Amino acid sequence: MGWVILIVAAAVLLFFVSIYNRLVTARNGYKNAFAQIDVQLTRRYDLIPNLVETAKGYMKHERETLEAVITARNAAVSGLKGAAANPGNPAAVQQLAGAENALTGALGRLFALAEAYPDLKANQNMMQLSEELTTTENKVAFARQAFNDAVMGYNNTREVFPNTIIAGMFAFWPAQLLEIESPQKREVPQVSFG
């Protein structure tokens, strides 16, 4: 009888250890997916000052727009740092999403204004930076999708019974999806210099 109780206790313990390990694996999965977003957004942020500098020479009367792009970029960098420190923090992820929305809007205004400057549109450096930015935007979209998939997997793992009991006991809190608010903001800014 004692052996039966010991075997049942060991089986229950192994069951709970298995659940805990799945939760840890899922949490590490979404953190790794966020690291990929971090890499792509950092590249995007590094391209923007060069883009603004190139445009500055042609768009002397559009200083407000150029400053808005740099301000939005700096806010997005700050948001990324906060979210990268804890990708499971819903407030940090929402702050990053808001900063990204503002940056996308500011870049959209910059590209719309650039259409009025034929010399800027024809500038080789501007065309190359615009192409790199568009490519990076696509990579960000793929990385964001992978992150959201990993977050959904983690949240599903932590919310099913009996995993929810272990998740609550060991502070496996829900993770936040990285979402963009409106369909217009989901689109990659279209750049046309031709």
C-alpha cells in the first residue's frame, strides 16, 4: 500500500513538473520571438536618421515634419527598450505599439512630402534608404507575426486546466500581443520615387 501511494505521489509530481516545464518553454519561446522583433526594429531605427539627413538637404521648409520623424523614432527606441526588458509586460508592449504607430504615421507624412521634391525622389541615397526601410518593414511584420504566434501559444498553454493552477502558483502572467490599432497603420508605407 505504501508503494502505491509513493508511485501515485511521484506520478503527480512528474505531472506538475511537466506542466511547469511546458510553461517555461512557452515563455522562453515568446521572449525569443520578441528578440527577433528587437533586431528588426533596431535596424529600422538606425536607418531613419540617415533618411532624415538625406531629405533635410532637399526639404529645407519641412523642418517640422523632419523633427516629428526624429521625435517619433526616439519614442519608439525608448518603447522598444522597455518592451525588450520584459516582453511579457502588457503595458510595455502596448507602449511600443503606440510608439510604432506614431513613427509609421510620421514616416508616411515624410514620404508624402518627398513626392513634392523631384530631386529628392531621384536621389540615389534616398531611393536606397527607402528600399532598405521597406525591406526592414516587411521583416518586422514577419517577426511580429512570429511573436504573436508564440504569445498565443504561451497564453493557451497557461490558460488550460490544470496548467492554469501551476501558472498562477508560479506567476506565469498572460503575455500581450503586439498589435497595430487600425488597418491603415497595418500597411507598410508605400514609397514611390518614379
